[in-house]
Amino acid sequence: MLYISLRQYEYVCAVGRHGSLSAAAQYLNVSQPALSTALTRVEEHLGHPLFIRRRGAAMALTPQGRRFIEQAEALLNAAARIETSESPTPGMTQFTLGCFTDLAPFLLAPALHHLRVAFPNVAISYVAASFEGLLNGLIDGQIDIAITYDLTMDAGFTRTKLFDSRPKALMPLDHPLASTDGVALTDIAAHPLILSTEGLSAQHILGLFRRMGLRPTVAHRAASLEIQRSLAAHGEGIGISYASPPSPVSYDNRRLVGIPITDPDAAESVVMARHGTGPADPTVDQAERVLKEGLKQV
């Protein structure tokens, strides 16, 4: 028995296309209350929202809403083809993986490999971006799953932990702290720091110091990990990074070491994130399982 009528599918698709109840109601030539009631009934039957309702803003689709409309439009097109005896044209399945820029050199290639093995008939693409770029991509539906640090995401995102990452202090071999097996933030605070230009990353690291009442000096903001490593290798300060290549030399062939920071609060989780808290698309759900298994030993 069908609980959602073709008319209700049409109503939901119209709201998705026009971005508001009033515009969709005008397009469909129905009353706005009738349209609102139909949308509420569909969401109640499905058990999760299809739209994010913000006062004074357009109704934004949730990930589940976006998939629902894609399938609903396909259903409506199929119904129209039945009436006109047209043959359906299958579409291509696509999946986009997002990855935080500092993690991409370490995790992106293995992640793509595992996904392509698991989904030989799916077009796999990727986006390497900042925290803000990943969040916007997830919200806009341009990214299906993002691999990132567990920072800045609210309860509107579903996160699955991959592993914990501990930051390292980058410095030249002749630095006074270079001979130790581990350093504490209190040891580092007396030295100038080299942080990333990525604002949220730098804020997170400075927040670790501030929670301990420490106010270190920031000597440089590096636009990339290798610039940070080069500056640290030349004694311009101590670089702090969660992502650190095992190579003992920088791009300009200067030797440096990465000493683990031992403070327990400094550890940060690397997670898979998707927008929405409702049920995932079957491809997304399987991709999460594939990545969790494939990346646990990277």
C-alpha cells in the first residue's frame, strides 16, 4: 500500500525547487496551508525532516530531503513516461568524498582506492578543502562524506570516529627540546610558534595553551605544512601540527624532528562526517563502513 501520493511527491518537489511554501503554492495554484499540511504529513510518515526551516530564509533541503526529491522527481518522470509510453533513461550514480587539506596527503589516496574497489560502478570524485569548505560542501550536498578533524561541527552532523591524532612539535635537530621523547605545552610555550593560516586549526591549538593559562608568541602563520616544516627546520620557531610526514627533512633539505606533544587534552579525533542525522543513503552507509575498515591502519 502506498502512503505517499504522487500529488504529495509533486508538492515536496515544488517546495524544493522554489525554496519556499509561498512560491511553491503559487506555482502549484494551491493554498499555502494545504501545501504545508501535506509536507508535514510526508515528513511525519518518513520519520525525519526534508527541509531546514529558518525564519526569514529560504527552506534548505536536508541530505535526506535532497535524496527524497531526486527519487521523487525520478518517480514523477517515470509516471509521466508511462502516460506517454516513453522509455526511462538510467542515470549515473555519483559519490563525492571531502578531505581536510592537511589530512589529504595521508588519507585521500587510500580512501579513494578503497571506495573505487567497493563501488566499481559509481563515479567517485573528491574535494580537498578547509574546515569551512568541507562544512559548506556537506550542507549544500556537494560532498557526501568528509574526512576531517572533529572540530566546529554541531548536532546537525553525523560523525564516525576513525582514529585519534596527537600533534607534534616540529623543530631543528639542535633545538634544546629536540632530544626528548615527548614535550608538554608548558615546555613549548616559552618558544615562538609557527601555526597554520587555517583559522580554525590555529584557534584550536592556541585554545590548548589558553586552557592552561599560557600565552605563547606566534612568530609565523604558514600557508602549508611544508612551509611550516621549512620554517621550523630553519629555527624560526616551533611548528605544531597534527599532520606530520615521517620524512626527517624539509623540502629544502633541512633536517628536523617531530616530537609528540604529551598533554592528554591535545589529542584530536579524525572522523568521517556527513550532514544530517537521519538514515543515510545506502551508498553513503556502505561507504562509511568501507572507509572505517580501510583507514583504521593508515
